[in-house]
Amino acid sequence: MIFQAFFRSAMIIYFLTPGDDAVEIIGGKDVKPHSKPYMASIQLHRRHVCGGILIKPGWVLTAAHCNLKFKDQNIQVVLGTDSLRRDKDNSAQKLTVKQKFPHICFDSKSFKDDIMLLQLQTEAKLNKFVNVLPLPEYDCDVEEGTICTVMGWGKTKLRLRRLPDNLKEVNVTIINRAKCNSENYYNNNPVITTEMLCAGDSKGGKDACQGDSGGPLICEDELQGIVSFGIKCGLRYKPGIYTRVTQYIEWIQKITA
């Protein structure tokens, strides 16, 4: 019981403290400039905390566990830039969050329903730098072996103190839930459910990590997952776990209608 409590606590700390020990994309590369116009940096006091996805001009999709970090403080969404420090093209849009809608059933211990919507105070202006990423049209599971891409800002090594400037991406492969729940992997602690996707690399070394929370998992050009949790960064038998977006289409449509 003590081990389980520690294990769960460690996961929460791992993804909710993008400070001195924050890490994001592991084993990845810089994205092509302005190739991810839907990517959002969610910031607290001008500091990147979580990633997000612009799904409508006035709405950003992210992870519910990010709200544990935001609490009641004012947060800002930055769109239209690959760089958090330099805006060479004067393309960035900085928008205030009007209201937060974390899923009412979110459980910080099991990471069940780890999804949240942010309503912006004013709608984003869509252009070649800022655009929406449509929701999937069909409620289909992602097949084992599918190669997907996860992206985010942040450190590429656990002990580095300074966040890199550029948005990065890395390819990961979908792992079936039975394997992900097996003894060598997560051992059902927590249980990887049908509302989640499991994705990593057979050799390790490619993963999302702290600060990537809330960012997108893109599979076959569609938004399929939201970065949720994991253990350390890039471990072979501890792949990243993602909230499965297709399970929440009706909830998203209801909130944003």
C-alpha cells in the first residue's frame, strides 16, 4: 500500500512540476517552422506549464491534471509560435483563459478522464500561423503498431535546468493495452483502460515527459491522444499514457457548443 501511494504520487509530481527538473520531448527533433499551427503553450506567469491543442478559435483542449498546477490563478495561452522566447515572425497570439472545464470525473490517482477544455477570453485569429486541429470524425481505436507523433516544448534531458526554446516532436508506437498492463509494464497500477492509449518505443529513449502534459498525440494525421502520464522519461517498459480523444467527442461538443 505504501509503495502504491508513493508510485501514484511520483507520477503526479513527474508531470505537474515543469520547473527546475522539467522534461518534455525525449529523443526528438525540432519541428518544421510553423508546421503545427494548432499547438498551444499554456503558461502561468509567462512560464510554460502544459501543452494544448486549439480545436476551435475560442477553445483549447488539454489535460485535466494541468488544472492542479493552475488552481485559481490566471493563465494564458500562447499560439502561433514554435519558439517560447523569440517571435521572429511576429506571429504569436497571447490570449487569456476565460474559463476552465476539467472533466467532472477526473481522478488524479487513476488518471481517469484526464481531459480539460479551456475557453479563451477572445477567439484566436486564424491564419497561416494559427489554425485549429479538427477532432476525429470516427470513434475508432488506434491499432497496435501504429506510428504516432507527440510534440511539446521543454528539456531533452532530465537534469538540465534550462528549457530549450523550440517546439520538438518524436515518433512513438502504439502498444496494446494487455501488454501495457502486464507485469513487466504497468502491472495494472494504474490500469490502462479503453479511455487511454499506450505509446512508446521498443528500445526506449523516445517519449513525452513533464511539461508535455496536455499536448497532442497525432496518429495518421488525426488527433487521437492527449499526453497524460508515465514513469520517468523514455523507459522501455514504461511508455507514455495518453487520454484517448475519441472517447470524449460528445463531451467536447457539449461543452463547446
